[in-house]
Amino acid sequence: MKARVHVMLKNGVLDPQGEAVRHALGTLGFEGVESVRQGKVIELELAATDAEAARVEVTRMCEAILANTVIESYTVEIV
């Protein structure tokens, strides 16, 4: 079973990488991009066979190490 975790900075947290990407896009001629938020995707291959148990375990992983919950939010998708 595979799990996919999407991690993004929370609204209101400055995103210097996103701003650098926005600026670079403008420099390359891509107009109209008003803002960019950059995040990360983490894919986990799990031995679990129960989807809900896997979701609970991955959520525990997010809370422990995969996301900095002070400044980041995350979603867990079982695929």
C-alpha cells in the first residue's frame, strides 16, 4: 500500500522559495503569476493492508517528523 503526504507552509508563513520561483517565472517571461507557494510531496510504501490503520500510522509520522506542524500543514492520501 502506498501513502502520499502533501506538506505546505501554513497561510501567513513567509515562503522565500516560492517568492524566488515567482520572480524567476517573471524573469523568464511568464506574466501574471501573482504568488507561488512551494511545498513537498512524500511517498511512502507501506506493508500495511488496512487503509485506515495506514492513515493513522502515517499521520503519527507526520506529527513526529515529516511535517513541522508549527509552520506547516499536511494532508495524507492512501493510494
